Amino acid sequence: MRLLRHIFWLAIAVAAAVCLGGVALYRGEHINSIWLVLAAACTYATAYRFYGKWLATRVAVLDDRRATPAERLRNGHDYEPTNKWILFGHHFAAIAGPGPLVGPVLAAQFGYLPGTLWIVIGAVLGGAVQDFILLFASMRRDGKSLGQMAREEIGKLGGFAALVTVLLIMVIMLAVMALVVVNALRGSPWGTFTIAATMPIALFMGLYLRYWRPGKVLECSLIGFLLVATAIFAGRTVAESATLAPWFTLSGMTLALAIVVYGFFASALPVWLLLAPRDYLSTFVKLGVVTMLAAGVLFVRPELQLPAFTRFTDGTGPIFAGKIFPFCFITIACGAVSGFHSLIASGTTPKMIAKESHARPVGYGAMLLESFVALMAMIAASSMSPGVYFAVNSPAGVVGTAPAAAVATISGWGFPVSVADMTTLARDVGERSLFSRTGGAPSLALGMAHIFARTGGGRALLGFWYHFAIMFEALFILTIIDAGTRVGRFLLQDLLGQVSKPLGRTSWMPGVILSSGLIVSAWGYFLVQGVRDPLGGINSLWPLFGIANQLLAAIALCLATTILLKTHGLKYVWITCLPLVWLVTVTFTAGGQKLFSRAPAIGFWAQAGKLSAALRAGPVADAASTRTLIFNARLDAVLCGALLSLVAAILLDSLRAWTGILRHTRKTALSEAPFVASQLRAGEL
Amino acid sequence: MKDWRRFCKLVVGLLRELADENAYVRYLKAHGREPSGEEWRRFSDERLRRKYTRAKCC
């Protein structure tokens, strides 16, 4: 039996190596997506079985005899021992946001191969390791947060820098996510109507849950889902109506302002009325759609139309400028390594783990599943015709506003596409135009719609599936905006409370309004900046977001390294040091290029310099807009520099701490909670 | 058949956990109370207050 098991795992490991090698080396006409799926699945299985298990037994030394915080501090609220598979789903639902869907779609401009390899290898050796170690560390410290642990294990500077970095990342994240929604809904009456309809539906759900059927969340979410599906069907009628369509055909700027106003109200209104019901609905829709996408890819097994590498690996890409190194690894953060996960792994999840051994499936396993979702997004994008992919994702500032000019430019890159192709596709999905619909969401929706349509409904339902996918993306991005603005408001009120006590009170309405207004203005400014940017905004904002997210991962890995150093000395530090060194190299290279590159398409200062020179040289078409663009480029540079400085400070602080630990000049005791024997039996869960 | 039933039970358990319905049952049990609109509102307010002080992942 044991021999058979060895043979089985050997076969899986060999299959992983063969499939990955095959995918990496194959240069034929087209490759079927099933090879990518097989390569990833076998790699994940091997990594989980061997590397994950080794981390759990030898490095973390998980001990089921030790009571977890969920058992020791059980209070029925935060601390509650939970079945491991339920917690797995709970944790996965918390970590899987729009990032793993949008990032791979954008990174596909380099071809399907670089992003795919990074998604698979990055997750196995970096992302899952970070999530697992952080979850383990927090579990051993009564469920403490990243900031608290950084303060205790590294030093006060680490804790403070983590807090400020989180606030800055949230501002950028909210802006870039809102920009994705704006670009998806711009000039689309069908999509705009559907998303607008989710607001009264959410209000209805809020009242339903609060007063009519209290506590019936699943029932209420099912009704909400049926109403949203009806809204998607009704959206086609609205888009075809000469009277109604103009009401829902909005410009980018109008949509941006609408989202800013919405964000303000969502932050200031009672949470049960709008935010909570939408959050329930979006969680269920998210899990359902991700399952559908995986099933669809396995059923349809689409051929990848994009090449393994495109010509844009040299840094001249239309979607965002910059070479494959470092920008591919910045563009895909969630799905490979995401710093934001460390906040979840040190948030709710450690307080719900029943047995220490559950940290492996929950921490390591859920990250592998998220990586698989990112791979699905990469397949959905790569299975589109390359010409269509670039026509949808290239900003008008690069390919021109006229369809004929755009197709000529894109065909000139070696990706043939015609105006007729794009017109037919737009008609099929119920859009007026699909040119320059930047941000990743529309092209992902197109890819998903094609996969869903091939599993059921055919071309007749392409429009429905496209708008279903847009609704799905917008719904949970807006939920992140609601919740993020609210969390940002609380963080800010914490800070303002140091200056004036009433401003810190979350129940004092003037304080709530002021802090909500400040947070909304901060991300709203970057959103408007993205909308005004002639290159579509994604070019500048997505790399900033990627850099910020990976820098947070660097903070988490610094903490993980410190803990490993205190526990085992130098023996196992390579586990977290390797991904840390890689992330620091990638983010500091990308950050350095965004700051100092002489190419205006990449460097913020170079961009500001080029525009300033144009202003000085003579009259420009719109001097006021040009001045705003110059200011924005300088602001982005300052923000990027601030993020890099914060993380450099944490790195130096960590290095100081590590040297102290190795020289025995610093205390090496861990801040773990003392051992208490577990009384929990498996049957109780 | 048994495995299938166990799987369905797990899925329903997950959905109820995500919907906070399990947490509500635990809350009622812990406080020895009966379900009612007032209890749900009390539980929900506390639950949501804690939930939305934490960042959501991207």
C-alpha cells in the first residue's frame, strides 16, 4: 500500500514536471488550455503534499495537542472552532477578490507563459508560504494582527510602518478597483443599468433582513440573486430603448463621480442597509462564478490564441509600459503573492482554527486555489483572438480613437483584427463599441462569456453571459469599495482621535462625515486622475497598486523570517528569505523604474518632465489639463517614493533585529501564547 | 451516497457560515435566547461592526 502511494505521488510529480516543461518549451501554433490546467493542478498537488506538509511538520511543528485560540478564547463571536473545510471556504472567500482575475488579464500582454509560470511557481514558493506562516504565527499569538505581531517581533517602527502602508495601499487599491468598474461601464447602458439596479436590490435586501425576515440571509441572498439576474435580462431592453438608453450611457467622469458619491454614502450609512446585504450577495455570486469558470474551462478546454510570448516583453506594451521583468511580477500580485492576504491570515481565520494541523489546508491550500482562479483568468484572456484582446485593452491614447486607426495599429503589431470583427462582437454582447475598454474587466468578461456560451446557450446568450460577468466583477469590486472606504474611515478616525477626541468617536456624525469625506476624496482623486489620463489610468495606477501590494508582502515575509530565525536559527530562513529577496528585488526595481526611468511612458518624473517641456515650448491644446497631468505624475512619484521608503525602513529594522538575534544581543523569545492542552474532540466539529 | 451527503452537508455548512446564520445560532445558544427580530438585530449590529473594521482583500 505504501509503495503504491509512493508510485502515485511520483507519477503526479513527474506529470507536473512534464506538463510544466511542455507548456514552457512548446512553440507550436496553439496549445490547448488543458495543459496549463494539468501542469498547475499536478504542481499544486505535489507542493501541497510534500512542501506544505514539510512546512507544517518540520518548520511550524504544528501540534494538535495544543489548544488553538478558537478553543481557549471561545466566545461565540470571533473565536469559534470551525470545521476545517468550512473554514477553508471562508478563508478562500475572504482572500479571493478581483485582483487574481484582473491582474493576469493585464499581464497577458506579455503572452500567456510568463504570467502562468509566475502564478504557479509564485504561489507554491511564495504566496502560499507567506499565508501559511502568517496564519501559523497569528494562531500561536491569540489571533494577533500583522501590525501587532510586527511590533512585538521586529520593533515599533515595523508596526507603525505596516499601519501606514496599509492605509496608503487601501487608497490606491480603492482607486484602481473603482477605475476598473468605470472602464467596464463607460458608454455601456446595459452594464450601467444592471449595476445601478443592484443598489435598490441591496436596499431591499437590507430591509428584508432587518425587519421582514430577520436572520434569513441565505433566503434573502437567493431572492437578491434572482432580482439581479432579472436586472441583467432587463438591461438589454434598456440598452435597446431610445428613451432609456441615454440615461444609462454615461461618460467615464460621470461614472467616477457617481462611484465617489456612492462610496461616501456606503461609508456613512448604517452598514446593515446597503453594505452588508451586498457583501453577502457578492460572496455567494463570487464563489458560484469561480466554480462555474473552472467547470467551464474544464468542459470547453479552449485553445490559447495568444502566443507564449508577445513582442511586448521588450517593454513597449500598449496596456502598460515596462519590460517583462519586473512588471509581469508586479501586475500579477494576487494569484501569486499578495501582501493583502497577510491581513486576512492574521485577522478572522486564526481565530476560527479548531486544530493546529488545519493551518496547512486553510493557509497553504486556499492560496493554491486562488492561484488556480488566477490561472482560469489567464486562460479566459488568452483564449481570445489576440487582435481582439489588444483592441479591447489598448487605450485610445496609444491606438487612436478611430476604429480604422486602431485596427491598423494593432494589425501592424502582428495581431490581425478588423473593424467588422469588433463591430460584430460588440453587437453580439450588446455593447456599442469594444475598442479601448481598458482595465481588464471587459476583456475578462468577453473571455468568460465565450466559455460560458460554449457550455450553454451558444451565441444567442453571449450578451447575457458578458453582462453577467460584468455584473459579477462590478458587484464585488463595489463591495470592496464600500468596505474599504469604511475601514479607511475607521483607521483615519483612530488617527484623528489623537488630535480631537470627538473626531475619533465612530458614532459622532460630524466626525463620520468628515473622515468619510477625507477617505473618499483621497481615492476619488486618484480615480479621477485615472479617468483623465490619456493612457487610460491603468498604465500608472495598476503598477503602483502592484508595488504597494507586494511591499506589504515584503513586510509580512520580514515578520515570518524573524519568527523562523527566533525558532530555528538560520536553518530554515531560506523558506521566507527566498521569496522576500525576490519581492524586494522586483518591487524596488519596478519602483525605481517608475521613479527614475527616462522613458515618459514608464517614469513618473520623466512623464512630468516631458509635459513640462511641452508647456514651455509653446502653447498646447489644453494647458490646464497638461498642468494637472504634470501634478498627478509628480504626486504618483511621491507616493511611490513614500512606499519604497517605508518598506526600506522596515527592511533595515528587520536586518537590525536579525543581526541582534544572531549575535544574541537581542531577546530571542517568541511572543507565543503559553501551551494549553486541547480538550476539543474531532467529533465536536 | 454517504460521501455525497457529507459533501452536501459541508457545502450547506459553508454557505450558512458565510451567511452568518451559524454564528447567529451560536450566539443564541451562548446567551440562552430564542430567535427573534430584536435578537437578530442585536447580533447583526455587533457582528457587522466587527466585520467592517477589517480590510477586505483585493
